[in-house]
Amino acid sequence: MSKILVEEGTSKKSTREDSDQVMLNDCIQLLYHQSCRHHLVLVYTREILILDLEINQTVGIIPLERAGSPFVQVVSFRQRDVLLCLHENGSVSARIRRKTNAITTPASEGHGAFDDSPPPISMDVTYDLRCQSDGMRVTRHSRVSSMACCPVSEKSVGLVVTDSRILFWDMMLLSGGIDSEPGPASDKKLKFPVVSDVPPPKISLSDMIGQLPVVNPDHPSVLKGRAAALKFVITGLLNGVVSPVTCLRMCPPLTTKNWSVYEPLIAVGSSTGVVQIINISSGLIVKEYSVHTGTVRGIEWCSLKSFLSYSYPSAGTSGLVKNDLMYVDLSTGKVKPVRANRDQESPIEILRVSCLK
């Protein structure tokens, strides 16, 4: 372990197998544990190590499942001892620490039935996999780049994809978590006035996962199967501007007749046949249409709620192509082909719409 921390290299006489093993075990991330003081988290592609800086020893190892996707990034939470792991296939897994004082090794000499000294508590750190989201389709141009969590609730996650998309996942509670034993304080009724007996919403990680110092394997809550059942639910998708952009066109200008319904929209075409409608005042992508199968060559607005777009493949030796002209209605989202029965002809160079009266 010391060799990994100080990054000591091997000798020149090492074999090729040793060099390959070092490359496979390269540390990809190093971070401090947010909920445990003096703990350091080392992230590898196939395992996670928990180091205690006070005793300079490894207190926990989180191996990856045999069929699991390699780790990319790990985020540690402050409210509860939870590690959020990002995998190469785009899935997110939550691992919660299991605190136990069960002694798995036999008692040493002097720790018997007539010994009053307390037995040693196991210092091993173990994390249980509680939930994992679905993976995404990873391609050469679309793969997961990084992950960020909400610092307030610590249950909302944002995944950044290389194709300019951001996926939002939310951790939700399906059943109650492990609670401490009921005491005399919990049996007392509330003395302050209560407007309603409806429980408050669980808006943070500390509301969903109870805090219990030590949990034995024979704890009543564990035996009853009351462990917190969590689930990742996708709550949002934020698309970026398509790339590369081949054409763009601004909507008709503001007049005294359309000032009450006017929106500053711009249509952006791409090489994949996608047309995006962007609101310039807010900077948001309002609509996105997959209109053509090839590159969008031009766009022309018909009104504030409709536009025409055309596309054609690259011309061959004859110079003739099949033009693809589409009419899109923003109010209904309907896409209607125009001049559908045309054969091979010259490419469309420019398109204009007559003024409305």
C-alpha cells in the first residue's frame, strides 16, 4: 500500500506482466471522506480502498462485482456515510456503510466468560450496495464524462455526457429505513400544535436514511427486513446545442400585431437531420425535431409557429439529388412532407416564403 501512495516505480528488470498489472491498478481518483474524519478514499477501476490516516492502514475494501462496469468517479456524502459511484456504462450506484460490532474472529486469551474487559470491536468498514440506476447506451461519441451531486439535499445527481447532454437522477425511498429502538422520549406525544398529521416530505438524504451508531446482524429491524429500499429515478434531461451546426434562421421580427404572442426563437439545423428551436431570451432549447435523415441544408420560417427545412445528400457525378422538403408546425409538432413525389433534380440552393397579408 505504501508503494501505491508514494507512487514508487518498479525496477527496470521487471517483466511486461508486472507493468501491465500496474497500469490496470492505476488510481483514477483520490478524495477525502466527507462523513468520516481521517479517512481517505482511493478509487480504482475494479475496487475502492478506504484508508485510515491515523493508523496508516486499509480499513475497508469495496470490490466491484464480477459482471459490473468499472468505476469512473466516486462522490462521498456528508449527511450520511454513503458513497455514490459512477460506472463506465453510465449507471450510478449507491453504497451505504454497514456498521457492525460483531466479532468474526475467536476471542483471544484473557477474553473469556470471567473477563470483565469489553471485547474488541471490529474496525472493518463494509459498504452494501443498496440501489443502482439503469445504464445508458454508450457509443464512441456518447459516453459519461463526470458526475455532480446537489450539496443541499445530497440525493440529486447530474451526469454530464460527452454529447452535451446532462441527465438528472433522483434517489427516492421505497420503504422505511432502519430506525433505533423506541425509547421513552419517542413515546411522548408532541406538545406543540400540529396543523396536520401528514408526515413531512423526505427532501434530503438524512431524511431517507436513519442514523444508527452500531447495528448488530441480529438487530430486530434487520431481521424484519426493514432496511432502506432506495431507487434511482430519472427526473430530467438537458440537451445541448447540436454539433456541428449547418444552418440557422431567426423567426419573423416583432411587430405591433404579434407583440402579445411573440417569442424570439431561432431554428438551428445540424448534420444529423435534427432541428432545434432555441429561445434567445432564456437560452433554453424549446423544441427539438428529428426531421431529416441527412444534413439540414436550409431553414425558412413561414410564421411564428411553423417553418420549412430542406435536405439532400451529396451530389454524384450527374449532379442530381433527391430534395427532402419538410413543413413543421410548432404548435402541434406535426411534420408534413412537401413535394414528396419529386424524382432526381438539381439541389435546392435557396428557399423563401411569400409575405403573409
